[in-house]
Amino acid sequence: MNTSSGRQSGQGKNQVRKRRARRDGRPQHKKRKLYALLLAAVVPGLGHLYLGIYRKGITFMMLLLLDVSALLYFSSIGMQINVPLLIVLGLLIPIGYFYNVYDVLQAAEYVISRRRRTSTATVSTDAKARQSHPFRREHSLAFGLMLVVVGTLLILFHQKPPWLQIAIRDYGAEFSAIMLMITGIWAGVREALRYRRDKRNSA
């Protein structure tokens, strides 16, 4: 009888601790989400870095920096200006900026809910959380190649070598079409593999 009463009192104490942890953690979670939002609004990608999503934060920074560099390059060189290209590059800046703010809010919700679950759970679920992590999209090889390509393009846009201007003038349209085709094929294959994996998991 003493054992059952002690067990019940222990369970009651654990429930009180969980409620207190949830109540005390809410203001901190709201502040963390607000800080991430403010950082993302000031510098795109900085909110993701604050949340610990380093690859996605660096990706936002590098891609927006590349877009601005390309816009400055194409507007400053002496060749015939492609107005639609400049319009697209200009529109990508606010689109990327606001998508960065939207994505950091989604990321903050996920990170906060995940930490809340792990703080109140009695058994660690890190393996399952890593498998269902929606922000582990950039693999190490692809992320490294992206950094190399973006860094190379930034150097070329800054140095403005004559051969780059000739290559863009003569083969820019063909290269853009090939890149769009490769991107479309890659997205289709990725979606097909994801659909097959989800179908296999649900079966």
C-alpha cells in the first residue's frame, strides 16, 4: 500500500514538473521565435543560423548575394542589356527575402515544438526526430558543391573577365535552357523517389 501511494505521489510530482516546465518555457519559446524573425528580417539567413539550421541559413545568404551580384554585373557591363533578365533578377530579391522570413517562422515552430517534446518526454526520441526532420534537405556533397559554384560565380562577377561577357552573349540562352531542363528533371526524379518512399512506408 505504501508502494502504491509512493508511486502515485511520484507520478503527481512528475506531472507538476512537466506543467511547470511547459508554463515556464512558453515565454522563452516566444522570445526565441521573435528573435529569429527579427534576425531573418534584418539579414536573410541569419534567423536560420540563430535556430541552428546552418546549411539553410548559409544557402539563403549565398543565393541572395549571388542574385545581387548578378544583377549588378548585368546592369554594369557594356553589352546589350537583357531587360527581362534584369527584371527576373530584381524580382528574385524580394521573393527570396520574404520566403526567408516565412521559412524561418516555420522552422521556429518546428524547432520549438521539437524541443518542447524532448524536454517533457522521459524517453529520448532523437533518432526518430532526425528521420522526420523536414529541414535536412541539403546533403553535404550538394551543399559543398553549391558553395564552390556560388563562390566561383561571385569572383567572376566581381572581376568581370572579357571571356565571361563573350560566353554570356553567345551561349547565355542555351546555357539557361539547359540549366532549366536539368533542374526540371532533377525535381521530377526527386518527387518520384519521395512518392515511392512514402508509398512504401505507408504500406
